[in-house]
Amino acid sequence: MIKISDKKMQLNLPVSWVPISWFKQEEKPLPVTKVTHPVSIGPVTKISGQNDAPKCSLEQIQNYRKNKEKILPPEVIRSVRKHRDVLHGGRSLNMLLPKKYHRHTEDFDVYSKKPRIRADEIEDYIDKRCGCDMAYVKSSVVPNVSGVEDELMSADIHRVVTHLQTDAEVDYMTTPKNLPVTFHRGIRHEKLTEALRKAKKGLTQPMRMAKASKDVNRITSYLENRGRL
């Protein structure tokens, strides 16, 4: 093998300068696509009133179940009358309509100027009567995404719930503006014509359809018999 020194290998060839970018083309940055995640529109729920009293025993739960109608309704009615709140929903209709138009219902629906405070008061009352942590409050703000102002689509709801069931014992909502009301035995109720309007609107909502259908039928029958329709 013959080794030749670098100096002897130098040739007088023309040299042209080429920018390095010719060998390596500059890569343009890819366009950045901004990913937008959908904004949650579901209800935001907060729970209060839990663990504010001793845990309930099985005997205390059974005792409340047995005596609930003696404990809860009188206090709700007293509160509604005192604070000039408005009853609506199934309990209200059962009080306004003759017995033959009644349907079974256990919960109360109340419109109030201060729904959160009223719900806390009922929750505290139940706990004191039972001597244990029987009730708590689930507060939900359901956003209105329809663009239409309607109490069925948007609500600030405060539900008094007990260990007996997952459904609320009492639902408190903010009183709608210009709500038509009627007085019955010293208690303010939503007018039957307004209840009928809401029930008809509820027929288009799968979650409310069954109850709404019953309410439409019984209110309509009563008003027709009274010659009001």
C-alpha cells in the first residue's frame, strides 16, 4: 500500500462555494392546529349538610320511613306559608284538585326567593327530628343552552335528599318572574293553567313525559268539568 502525503495530493482545481442550505433544505415548521375540547354543559352539583350530625342507625332510618308523612309535610307547608313561597308540582295539584284527580306523589316542589336557605332549613329540621344525619342538600345549577327562557330548561335547584331514596324529598327552585299564583287555604300555589302549560311542554321531554301526561289529563279533565276550558 502506497501512502501519499496530503501536501502532494493538493490539486489546483477551481473551488466554488456552495451554501450549506443547498445540501440541507430548511424544513418549514408544520402549521399548528389548535385543538379545542368541548366545554361541559352538564349540571354542576354541590353537596352540603352531610356529616353534620351523628350517623343514623337502621332503627332511626326505619322510624323516619314510618313517620315521614307526620314529620316532613307539616314543616314544608309551615315554611311555605311563613316565607310566602309557592307550591307547584304533584303535591300542589293534589291539594288543588278533588281527590278523584289525585296521583301518588311523595316529594314537594317549591318556588322560593331564597331556595338554598329554605333547603338548608328543611335539611336541618329533618336531622334534628331524627336525631341523626338523615338528610343532606344537593345543589345543582343546570345551564340553559336552549336560548329560550323557561323554568323547564334552566334552574338553580336545591334538593333535600334523605337515606330513604335517591330522589329528593323537597325540590327548591328560584321563583320565576311573573309566575301566575293562586291562594288555597292560606298557601300560595302555581295556577292550574300555568301547571297545564308546563305539563304540555314536559310531554316533549323523555324524562318528564310519563308524569307530564298524567298531569295534562287530570288538569284538563278537571278544568273541562268546571267549564274553564
